[in-house]
Amino acid sequence: MTNKKQPIKKAVALSYNTEMTAPTIIASGQGKVAERIIEEAEKNKLPVYEDEKMATILTKLEVGDQIPEELYEAIARILLFVKDMDELYGKTK
């Protein structure tokens, strides 16, 4: 039996509305901080989208940074997921 080391959990919270030029990072962290970000999202009934590769990329940016243009397509897919979840659970029309 091999002992694989679990990757360190990473999490990033994004904010976006149509008045913004790009989604903005509002929280970011690893380990216990990541766990806290996820707990707060779940507590506030916010959708959580898991993508380890994207989280790794986004945790290299700073809180307050806008998402760089080269990530727009990937982030758009995440925002579509969030929108679909909101509609599914009756949060938006």
C-alpha cells in the first residue's frame, strides 16, 4: 500500500457583477484558510465549484486582483455553473 500525500486544500472566492470589467478575487488561501473560505461559502449557501488546477492558478494572484484575460473563458464556465446552481435552488430568475 502506498502512502500518497494529500494535496494542500486551496480555495479562492470570486465576486462579479455586470458593472465590473472582470471577476475579482475577494478571498484566497490554502490549508486552514481554504477550509474556512469553503465553510463560509457553504454557511451562506453559496455554490462551491471544485477545480484544483484553477484554484492553484488563482491562489497565485492577490486579493483584490481582477482575473487576467487569459482566464476569462475558464472563469466564465465557473460563473455559468454558479448561475445554474442559483437558478436550480431558486435564488435568481
